[in-house]
Amino acid sequence: MAKVLYGGILQIVWLAVLLALTGCGPDRSLSSSVYSSRQIAYQRWKEQKDPNLPVISGSLSMKDAIKLALTYSKPLLAAIQEKEVAKGQVQEAYGQALPKVSGVASYTRMDELRGFEPKGFPIPGGKITFGELDNYSAGLQVRQPIYRGGAIAAAIRAAQLYAYLTDHTVRQVVQMTIFEVASNYNEALLAQHLYDVSRDAVRSAEAHLEDVKAKASQGLASRFDVLRAEVDVSNFRAEMIQQQNRLHLAKARLLKAMGVSQQADIALTDQLTYEPIRPVLEEAVRIAHMNRPDLYAAELGLRLQEEALRVAKSRYWPTIDAVFNYSWARPDPHYSTDTWGDQWTAGLQLEVPIFDGFAREGKIRQEKAALQKRRLELLNAEETTLLEIQQALLSLRDAEQLVESQQLNLQRAEEGLRLAEVGYREGVNTEVEVVDARAALTRARGLYYQATYAHTMARLMLQRAMGILGPGAQETDLTSQPAVEPGRIPEFTPAGQATQGHQTDRINMQGADSK
């Protein structure tokens, strides 16, 4: 047992030594370099000198937030680089149809020269030798593809399709960025409204506490009433602190989505407003089919796979190339003398595939299965589009009913608190009734803003489902900043319906682009 253990340990030691000698072990210099890079990144954050994260301050509307996100969002900037990849693939595909020119040079040193001594023909030295000890050559080869069984044309079409697909991939990232920024902005607005509701409740409770203390000093209120009013103030203040924390977190997520520094000091200028609309399912589906980038991506993916199948089938056909070779060498390639000489050849090369071990059949089978997969993915994308639109419409209808019900409930709660406070001053109502009325109003205001938020988000989700949150499918300049106003669906807005306006206050920026 000890021998086995000793042998195992010895093998591990030898393996470690072997890995170290062959360079397969951990590279300490690489680890140190990466660690130093992380330290520099931390120091840059600590000193707030990162040029990629501009610091903004001032009033911020949703429209301005979206413009900043389209400028600084890291996922969007990364997606735009795919357009350069697509351009390179198109260029590479066209290169398959152009001639290939290559040059080669070589030097060979022979250890000795071989020869023979002819019988009956005495010569000086006694031997005839061939070649030279030092051999030099330089050559040029030109190969022009003439026929590839349709593979070259299919590759060019595939590259063009991929470039078009990349455009819609960028469009999809643009829409995702806009949706994320708009969602976070609306969430921050909701948090701001709920914080304002809690703050107003605290102020109202504090004012009521002063009234109770004044009555208690006159003997018109008991010590219990004072304690009850103080507890009421503490409860509402705790709720206000929670809503303030929620507001800070919502703003932090908004700044992250915009791609700017967390050191920003912003004030939201938009408001959560309720705008009833009456969308039509058929029209929404039509617009979605014409605009959703994922549908275009699925359609183009199907066509790309068709070209891949054509390339696979082209392996059954012969290939024809025109070939030209030119060489300049010493010894002379014609006479094998110790002088420089040149030689050229030109011709056609035909290659006919006969049998490759069923590799072509296997490749075609794979591409056919992938083509069927693409067809199913396109159908699934269309069904998903219809489902998302139906869900958005149902959410929009439910949110509309909720807002309308909460509007009436809010009016009742406001009137209830007013009557309770008046009755308390006149000695009709008790302290408990005032507290209950204030709590009811706070809940009603919170529910109203939550219902308005739900309606606004339903409108936003409907826009995303229709694919109209960014540039249209026919627009080619995808790097420009589209004039997008989330929350508006002008195609479905009833005549005369007022739409939500957006503040356009400019914000102050500090960073790389502030000059």
C-alpha cells in the first residue's frame, strides 16, 4: 500500500515538473498582469476619472435619458461592432471569386553532390555531377477560380444576408436598450410619486399631532390621543424612508441602463400620466410583422441556411481553376547549370469529386435538418409575437379599468380625510377615525400611482411587442438617434386625444464628451 501511495505521489510530482517545463502550468506573470489591471480599474473608479462613464447632473426627461443610453450603452456599442464584422465577411466572400496570388522563395544547401563516372569516356575529375551545393528559387503562383459548383455565389449571398441580419440585430439591441431605460425611468417615477405620497402623509400626520397636542394642553384630548398621533407620525416616517430607499435604487438602475456614472445628480422631470387608448389587434399584428427585428432575424436566418445547403450540395460538382506559375531559380530550371534562369507554366485544373467517404451526404443531411429547424424557429417567432401582443392588450385593458376605479377611490379617500379632520376639530370624530382616514388616503394615492404605472408599462410593452420602440425596418442609419417617445402609440390614439409631452430640458455633463 505504501509503495502504491509513494508511486502515485511520484507520478504527480513528475507531472507537475513536466507541466512547468512545457509551459502548461499557471503563468505567474499573466496572473500578476491581470491583477494589476483590476487594481488600475478600481483606482480609476475611486478617482472618478473613467472617460467611459460621464457624470451628468440636472433635470432629466425620459427622452434625454434614451438619447444618453443610445450614446453610452455598452451592450449597444458592442452590438454595433457586429456591423464591422459583417462588412468583413462580405469582403471575405467576394475574395473567393477573385484570383489568389502567392509568392514563394527557398534556399537549399546540399551536403554533397552525387555523380557517376562514365565507362569508355575519360573526363577530367573522373565524374559527372548534377545540381549545385547552393540552390535558390523564387516563384509566383496565380490561381483564378472559374467554377465551384455555385458555392462562390452562395457564399456571397450568405454574406450579404448576414450583413442585413446584423442591421436588424442592432435594431433589436436598440429597442431593448430603449425599453430598459424607459422601464427604469417609469419605475423611478413610481418610486418618486410613492415617496411624495409618504412625505405628504408624514407632514399631514405631524400637523395633526400639533393639533392633538394643542387640544391636550386645553384638556380637550387625552394622553392616549397624543400617543396615538405620535405613533401615526412614526409609522408614516418609516414608510417614507422605505420609499426613499426604493427611489435611490431605481435611479441607480436607470443610470446603469444609460451607461453613465453612478455619481450623477439628476431630477426626473416627467410625470406618470394616464392616457386611455383603444388599440386594434389586427392592426397591431400587422405593424409587428413589418417592424419586429426578431421576425426579420428569423426570416434572414432561414435564408442564410438555404445558402448553406446550396454550398453543401456544391461539393457534388467539379471545380475548375486557371493556374499560372512562374519561377526564377539557380541552377537554371531548364539546363541545370549554375546560372539563374526562369520558367513559367499555365493551364486549367479540373478536380472531379468521386468518393469522399459519405462526408458530403452527412453534411447535406445536417444542413437540411438545420433548415427545417430555422423554419420552425420562424413560425415560433410569429406565434410569440401574437402572444406578446395579446398579453399587452389584456394588460392594457386591465390596467385601464384599475386606473379608472382608483381615480374614484382617490376622490373618496380625499373627501373622507377632509370630513374626518373637520369632525375632529368640532369634536364629532375621534382620533382613531382621523388616523384611519389618513391611512386610507395614503393607500388610495399609492394604488392610483401604481395603477397608472401599470398602464404606462402596458403601453410600453405593447410598443415593444409591435417593434416600434426604435428605428423602423426600412431605416438604414441605425447608429443615429431616433426620436422615440415611449408611451405613445399614435396609430391607435383616438382623434383629439391629448398625448403625454416630454420635457426637453438640457442636462449638464462632465466627462469625455462634455467639451
